[in-house]
Amino acid sequence: MENEKLNIFLYNWWRSIDRSIFITTIFLLLIGCIISFGATPSIATKYNLEPNYFVKKHFIFAPFTLFFIFFVSLFSKLGIKRLFLLTFLISIFFIFYSFLIGIENKGSIRWVSFFGYSFQPSEFLKVSFIIICAWIFSSKNYFKIVNNQIISFFLYLFISSLILSQPDFSMFVIISIVYFSQLFISGLKWKWVLSFILFFSFIFLAAYFFMSNVKNRIDNFLFSTGDNYQISKSIDAIKEGGLIGKGPGLGTVKENLPDSHTDFIFSVIAEEFGLITCLFIISVFAYLIFKIFKRIKGENYLFVIICVSGLAIQLGSQIFINIGSTIGFIPTTGTTLPFISYGGSSMISTALNLGVILALTRVNYKDNMSPNEKEF
């Protein structure tokens, strides 16, 4: 009897979700697992670790990623709001915690260690902030004294100040892109859109003049004023790979390329699997983003429109920034390639992103629920 209930439950879940989004996500996760065999052993050796250390950890993260996608996809709209309000508050707590007892890496304090586990709280703040903003934008009737867009803007300033204090400029850029996109989607007038763009431009200029790491990266990108070692090695790897690549695990440039298993994973793919594989992976990502936007076409529930659009834009921005910095199109950043790069925080954060998208675009076959669905 219990098995029958479980089978019915899983069958209803499978029918209710967008299967093309889910299957594409699984496919990207499998690509990441395959790539880890070639990209991570040289890095592990540099740190005097067992060659397959990162491979094994990546394969541990993968089932957890699948679990979080499935688990979050079960929640109702109300359940999503409550879950990520809690996630938002916990993430803020750990960012403050990182300022006190954080792990410094390359001049930034983005990581915390808690009961033996290291993670990056801003990765979870990023997703939860998008959902909270969508909640605020879609709740116009609840804020009669203060405009909901003003409330969201002060929240954006608060979150931005935390992210820039770490400092993590690439995360700030992604959050800003998504926030202003959500503002526009929620129906903001053009004059306010332009005002916010000018404000962002002011923040960008302030970061350039007062944050040395931002200034150095931009100057180096525009005027080649500093060390271009990373980007030059990345482009060398892409050139070495040609159309079909050298073969899995046969790349050599990655051995001298810092962060080849995280920020520069795309150059490893180019060297070992070639340009054709790179274009294929880009097309898979493009298909995923397209299917997400197609899924909300005709959606009437404002929260779903703003939230899913924001999550899709965040995913697309992160992909663009990672690949763009790898090929020298934009300054180098510390942004990972979703599901492909090594990193537990990044993988779980992306899993939460896709889990929410699946949850909010779910079709219920058991009964006809109103937009204000029952709580999970």
C-alpha cells in the first residue's frame, strides 16, 4: 500500500513538472561529472591531494544536487516564499558570521566554515533575494504606506553593501542585473528604470575608484596594465583544442592555469573536447533558458512571472559572465559555470534555482488549485 502511494506520488510529480527543463538539467549535471575527470586531477596534485580528490567530491555533490532539485520542486508557491525567507535570513547571518570568522581567499572573505563544512553563503543569498524581491513586487496591495519598489530598493542596497564588503564584485553585478530586470518586469516606469541605471553606474564607478581589485581587473582588461597570465593561458587552451580537442584528460595548458576546475572550466572543455563541444554546451544552456521563459508564457500569476524570470536571468547572466571572462570578452571574475564547474555551494545554489522554477511552473493534475495554492 505504501509503495503504491509512493508510486502515485512520484507519477503525479513527474506529470506536473516541465520534463524538458528537468532532463536538460540532469544532462548538464552529467556533463559536469564527465568534465571533472579531466579538469580536476592536476589541481588536486598541486595541493598535494589524491588525484581524484575533487572528482570524488564532485560525485558526492551530484546526488545532493538532484535531491535539492526534487525536494524544492515539491513546494507550493506559499511554501517557496516561506522556505526562501528562512534561507534569506540564514544567509545574511552567515555573511555577518564570515566577517568575524571567515576564510580569506585571494583578498576576499566569501567562505565560512561551520561544523567542518565550508560554503559560500552569498550563493544562497543570491537565489533567495530574487524570490524575496518577486514576493515584494507582486504584493502591491500589502504596502499601502510605502511603495513596494522603494522597499525592494532599500533591501537591494543592504544586500549590495554586504556583497561589496566581502568584496565580491561579480556577485554584485549578477544581483544588480537581476534586480533591475525584475523592476522592469514588475511594471516600473522608464524614468525610474533610467534613474536606477544611473545609480548602478555611480556604484560601478565608485567600485572602480575605491576597490583596488576591481580597478586592477578593468584596467588590465582595457589597457593590459598588469598580469594577463590567467586569460592568456585560457585562450591558449582554447586555441590548442581546435575543433575536436585533444581528448579527455590529455589537456596540458590546464596544468598551469589557476582555477581550471572552477572559474576557467570552459577553457579545459575547449582544450580537451574542442570548439564543437563548447558550442554544444552553450546551445544546451540556451535551450534551458529558452524553455524556462517559454514555460511562463501566458502565466497570469505575477509572483511566478517575476520570480521565474529573475531566476532565469540570473542563470543566464552567470553563464555569460563565466564564458565571457574565459574567452577574454569581459574582465576575469570569480564566477562558476552552473553545474559544470567544481564547487558544492555553486551546485546546490543552482539546484535551488532550478527547483524553484520547477515548483512554480508545476501543473497540478490531482485537483484544480487557485493561484494561492495550499502550503506544502
